[in-house]
Amino acid sequence: MSLEPCADEHDPYLTGLLFHAVGDGARVEAPVLLIGSTELPQFFRGLYDDFRGWEGDRVWRSLEDELRVTAHHDGHVHLRWELSCARWRETSWTFSTVTQHGAGEDMRRTPTRSRSC
């Protein structure tokens, strides 16, 4: 799984991510809309800062709710990535996966590559 930052050339306040995931029998790639380029890194920074743990789940949502990241801490950080397309249509779909990370330093190293949308 990877996230690639990309910018909207028509609106400097909107940025995006290209979400890529490949698994057994599945491959998804979809754009995700953000306001500003710092909101997701700030979410991960909060997980890094609280490496000792927190109660319950922490959730980040993209602007149009097409991507949700839910973080749970039990000594490790478990991230549930849920990507949805057209939740309001009959032909909608949802992809989800869970990744496990070490608390602390691993949360500072979320893999991203830069590219245009």
C-alpha cells in the first residue's frame, strides 16, 4: 500500500493523494481529496507523539470521506485503511486493509512518493 501526494493545479488550497493497494486478487487506485497538505501528516504526528498509547480509536477522514484511517494502540499501532468510492451510489465499493506498525519511530515513516495527479 502507498500514498502519493499530488496537487490540484486549479486550486492551491486543495491537495490530494493517490491511494494504491495491491493484495490477493485485488488492486485499487483512487484519488483522495484533502484541504491543505498537512492534515494527514498531523494525524500521524499525533500517533507518533502518543507512542505510549491512547484509549479507544483515533479516526482521520478525507474531505469527501472517501478515505478513513482508524488507529488503535495495543503496544503496536494498527491502522485500518478504508477506501470507498461513491458511497451514495448503487455501484459503490469499499476496500479495507489493516497494517501494523511499531509505536513511535515507525509512525514517522509513512511511505509516500511525490507525483502529479
